[in-house]
Amino acid sequence: MGILAIVGRPNVGKSTLFNRLVGRRDAIVDKVSGVTRDRNYGKADWCGTEFSVIDTGGYTENSEDIFEKEIKKQVILAIEEADVILFMCEVDTGITDYDAEIANILRKSNKPVVLAVNKVDTGEKVFGSFEFNSLGLGEPFAIAAADGGGTGDLLDKICSLFPGSSHGDEEEKYIPNIAIVGKPNVGKSSFVNLLSGKERSIVTSTAGTTRDSVSTRFTKFGYDFNIIDTAGLRKKSKVKEDLEFYSVMRAVRSIENADICILMMDAERGVEAQDMSIFYLIQKNRKGCVIAVNKWDTIEKETNTMGDFRKAILEKIAPFSDLPLIFTSVINKQRVLDVLKAAASVYENYNRKIPTSKLNEIMLPEIENYPPPSTKGKFIKIKYITQLPSSSPAFAFFCNLPQYIKDPYKRFLENKIRKHFNFNGCPVGIILKKK
């Protein structure tokens, strides 16, 4: 599968085109320049040719953006990764110094480069695109990314330059999605960069650096995951900018689309209300969960520091306490792979299917030993249990009077299932049905 990198100076419409190519609003689009900071990945399909698309931050020099140096580094990395580079300019401004500098970099890259001049939304503006021939990167394609004008011919050209295209001969293996979630500045991006061995996400001490959700394919140590670094989730009262709001929405959607979530907490700050809000969001979406307590190297240790910390967390998240809890230091590379191992184990549990015969053989005696309490003189009899064909583990208990079974007994049933079958890190649904 080919890889296309979209590069250019700020605010020429790179993210608008990216969203059109991948068919979703994956990249944040705003009138403010410099919104995209990290490389944002997506998948596109044009006439049967599948390819990956990388959206990059706008390339600048001597700007007021404190992230300028890091954005430049991200753009260079994207160029190195790509098979084909799409260089976007804007017709209204003509060729700027930034455009000329980027063109110089691209000419030295020895990669196929396609030049697109964006915002050509009237016939008169087509003539303005001819000026860009002087960049020496071939005939420019006049496009309007906002409404798709001219993108068909552009994509035909791009696809012709890929080293090969996917024809769908083989069924593609499903790759689990693991979302790294947590408050701002707990070490999510550092965690992803350490695993990937590349600076996929910009890391600074400024909270809120990551605005988009950034996906990385991880294929080391026998694992094969899509690891998604998300923007830090803030309290609603602290979400003031529109961009912050969009970033929080991206993070929420990443949780919804994930199979497993790694919830990162800050050991220095302990368990805060916002950590709990994110945890309950994971639970509400019925996703597998691993808790990673980062910056453990900064804590002064006593005899049972880790045990006390673990106990405090489990008490706060009760009754959802059957999940892996790992103390890490990303900066010291301490127990980072343990977090990944736990996520792989939780994913296996998440997809565990228990045969109906085994389920009844084990659970019916447990129910007989501790039957549901009678209500209003009526005795409740659970006759049969089966696992439901749902995306997350869920079990149906068929009985004569399901309406009389209360939450405490549902928790008893869930605990017995967890005792006999390994669903560590996973939500377990208990559904009562009339037999």
C-alpha cells in the first residue's frame, strides 16, 4: 500500500483535502494557521487503489509559533516516510518564500512530487495557477479541496506514481485499535514515541500540544496494533478555544472507535476527578481498559508505596476493579512493554467466547448455592445462560421473573463469571431475559 504525504505552508488547505481523501473529518480544520501540529494518518481509496495519507503541520520559518521547529521536523519525517509527496500551494497568494523553500527541500528528496494549487474555485483563478510552473516541480493541478473540484485528475496522477496498488485479492487482517487516553501532559505522546522509535507526536512541557488523534502502526515484539495518541481530555469548564473543543471531541471519538484504552495517570498528581471522568467514559463505551500510572520515577518510595497507590486507585474505580494497573516511567523506559503486554492480554479477553455448555455447567451450581432472593413472595429461578454475540463480553440469564433481580445480584453474577473465566480489563454485561 502506497503512502502519500501532504505538505505545504500553513493554511493552504492540507487538512481540508486530507478529510476529503479519507472520507471523515479526522483532521481539525480552522481558519487559524498552524492548527495541525502532528502528522495525522488516514486511509484513502481511489478507483480500487488503497493508500495511506499523512497530513502534516504547516512548514514555516521565523514565525511566532513556539512549535515551529518541531513542526518542521514532522514535515521532514513525513517526506522520508512517503512514497509520493503532494505539495499544496494557494492560488490567491501566489508563490511565497515558504513555498520556494519547501520546493527546494522536495527537489532534493528524490521522491515523486505532485504539485497542487488549491482554492481555484472560479474559472478566472485557473490562470493564476500557471505561475507555479516556475517552482520546477512539473505542471500544477488546479484544485478546490473544499468542494472537491479538480481532485479526480489529481488522484489519478498520484495513484499512477505509487510503487504498487492494493487490488483487494487478500482479505485484510483486522488490526486492534488501542487508544492512549488521559489528561493533558501525562506522557501519552512520549509513550507513543518510545514505542514507535520515532517522534510521531510532538512532545513539549506545554499541556495540550497534541490536538489531533494520531495513529501509529506498532509491529514489534510480536504485537500488531494501531496505537492512537489522543489529545488530553480536559474538564469542560477549561475548554475555552474552539480548537480545544474539537480536540476533546477527537479524543472522545478515539475512545468510541478503540478496542482497548490505556488510561494514563500522573503519579505526581494522583487520581483526580478528571481521571475518573475519563475512566467512566471508557466504561460507558464498554471498552477494555488498562491503567498506566506514569512518572513513577518522580515518587519517593517507602515500604509499600506502590501497594498503597494501587489500593487508592482500586477504591476510587470500584466496583470496576478487575483490570491491569501498571506503574511506569516512560522517560526511564520502565515497564512500558508491560503496559503493551497487558493491553494485548485484555484484547484477548475482550474477544473471549465461552461455550454455552461450559457456561451452564459452571454457573448453574453457583446460582443454586446462592439463588436470587425472593421478592414479594415470588421465587426466581434462573434456568439457562448463554453468551451474547456482542462486540464486548455480555451474558444473557434466562429466568422466570427477570424484573425482580436487582443490581446487587447482577454484581454477584458478574463476579462469579470473572472468577471462573478471565475477563480481566473488560466490561462484562449481565442481561436478564424472560424464559
